[in-house]
Amino acid sequence: MGRHSIFGLFRGPRPGALPALVLALVLGLPMAQAWADSRYNDWELWSSSANAVLPVRQGIAGPFRINAAVGMVSAPEFLGSDSISARALPLLDVNYAGSLFLSTQQGIGWNMWRKRTFRAGPRITFDYGRLASDSTSLTGLPDIDLGTEAGLFFESFMASWRFKGDFRKDVGGGHGGLLINGEASWGSRWTKDTSLIMGMRMTYMDTTYAESYFSVAAADAISGRAAYTAAGGLRDVNAYAQLVYDFTPAIYLATEVRATSLMAQAADSPLAEQDVFFTGAVMLGVRF
């Protein structure tokens, strides 16, 4: 496969990674949680370019693979907002023996079924909710608390193509609903050190999720924000392009541009100030 593999899986780092793992967890997770508490965050999408390409590193032993990165993303203040803000974008991705993973991008999970070009299993993800204080457009609306989501995922590779899907159900006091995601992408080396990935993703929401994020109760209706009852359906469809440049097999720069279109039930909500929006992210990282 050459110097690195598009959509590579299950490669281990050098021995002695455990002290680095402990340090990364001690320093990285509290910092990540502090950022998560601020506003709308979709780290799974925004930092996905940092996990899109993994280098082939022959002769590297040890069960741990760690990917750590920092960067910035330009994104809406909340889903559907017409106000764009820049915020810090952290990545801490820890994989043990190709089986267990702990990640700000992928969540906490287990590759219960795995082969060279396929993995699937249970995982836990988090929805960071929404605060009325996130934007003046949300003033007077009820807060949506941090939610813990339990679900299943799969990821499959066919030549230059990757297919992903998952469902996640909130079980921890957040939006209370169900999300189903499907994604297809294509990747190739553009130059010796640069990889290009392009893809599309869609998200289905059930009625409970739709009511939490897009409904407006009659008691919360004000001038310019009418009462609205949202139902389940496609939440959004998005397309993206990613470039990943490897300075070395360990150090990389990952960039992404993503266009998102809200679908009918979300787009018709008075909370959706912008039906189509763009996000952009850049991350500098190290794999060890």
C-alpha cells in the first residue's frame, strides 16, 4: 500500500506508549470536556479528517495506537444558526489492540466484529445538548442537557471506498431521541504525501429528537418565533472534502470543508435561521 493507506485500520504504535496514554488521558480529557460544555459540538464530523488516513508503519509493536491533535473549526453557534463562530477542536483517539477505543471523535466502543476491511460493534457517544444562553435566538427556550447515547456502528472498506453507519439512542437525560447515520466516501492519494477524501452523509432523527431540537412550544413562541411541532424524518444531508498531508508517518495536517443542508422537518422550524451552511476545520496532529 505504500507509505500510507487510505482508510487504514488497526495499526499499532511503538512500545512504551502506555505512559503517553496515561498522560494524554489526564491532560486531554478534562480540556476536551471544558470545550464540550461551551456550545454546539459535532466533533465526530468536524475532526473526522484527522482519523481518515492512518500510515503504514511496519515493524511497530505494542497494543496501543494513539492519535492526538488540536485545531480550529468554523461552525454555527447551534444547528441551524446563521451565526458562525470559531472554536477550538481537540482530538484524543486511543485504540487498544484494534479492539477497544476511547475517542473524542468516535466515542467509547468495542470493535466486536472485525476483519481487515470491516469493523462493527457497540459504542457510547455523547450529545452535548444546547443552552438557551448559546445564542440570543434561543432565549427563553428550555435547555437540552448533556445526553449519553448507546448504539451500534459499522465501518466497511471496498478498495478506495468506505461505508459507515450507526444508530444511537439517548439513554442519559439529553434529547431522549434516536439518530441513524449513513455515510459513503472515496479516498485516494493525491500526491506522495497528500490524501484526498470526498464523501456524503445523511442523518435521520426520530420524533423525540426532532421535538427536542426543532419544536417550539406555544408558551415559548414570541414575535419572529412561531410555535412549531417537528416530526421525525431526515435531519440533514451533507457533503465534504478532506485533505490530509503527512509531514512524516507520525505528524500530519488535516483539513476539511463540509456543506450541510437541513431537511424539511428541521428546515421548516423557526429555529432554523439557515437551511444550508458550511463548516471548515484544520487540525495538526501526531500519531504514536
